[in-house]
Amino acid sequence: MRPRCLPPFLTLLLLAGCAASVERGESAPIAPPDGSDRASSAPSMRVEAAGLPEWLRIRLADYDAQPAPAAPRAVFAVRYGDGVAYYVQAGCCDQLDPLVDAHGVLVCYPSGGYTGRGDGKCPGALPPVADRREVWRHR
């Protein structure tokens, strides 16, 4: 008996349907609006919270509450453009790594995904690893 497999065009269609795209200018804030449901409003105990925006402290507390496979591995503060941005390193498995501006708005995905090169929409490269400051790591 001959094994059955999906035709190549159907396989590509399924893969294309799984990929999400965020158009520049239409990105929604990652920071939860005031009064929204969230895992915790307490700052993360695993990070030096001084100097971090409130939306990021809330997001880090949410990451702390997630199991290791679902949570990001680390969050880094980076110089990007004229200010600070936060680079979130995804946990695993071809997930895109978001770069979020100081206000919690998604800028782009500089790395990750199937190719490891992100979404290709970042206006510039991330700074070298030596110039990134780790602000949180999942334990």
C-alpha cells in the first residue's frame, strides 16, 4: 500500500496560513491597557524593576507565571533608533522574537521564525550581544 501525503501546494498553503504578519503602522501595543485582565499586576521578583516602564514590569510578571516552554527565554534592553527598546527572546520552536519600543508598541521581529531572520521589516539591525542589557530571564 502506497503512503499518502499532502500535495506540495496544500502543504505550502497550510504553512502560509500559520505565519502571522504585522504590517508597519498597524501594530498594537503589547502593554495591556489599564483595567485589563492579566496574570499579575505585581512587578517580577526576578528583575531589577527600577527604571523599567510599568507595562514591562507587568509583562515580566506575566512571563514569570508562564511555564518554561510557553514563556520567553529572556528580555533585553537595547539602544534602538533614538531611544531604548526591549528585545524579547522567544522560548523555542521557530517563534518570532519581538522588538518592542519604550511605550510597549511592537516595532518588528528582528530574529526568529522559520529562517531565524525575523520578519525582514526592521529598519535597522539589533546592537551586538555585548551591547544588550538583560533585564529578565525565565528560571
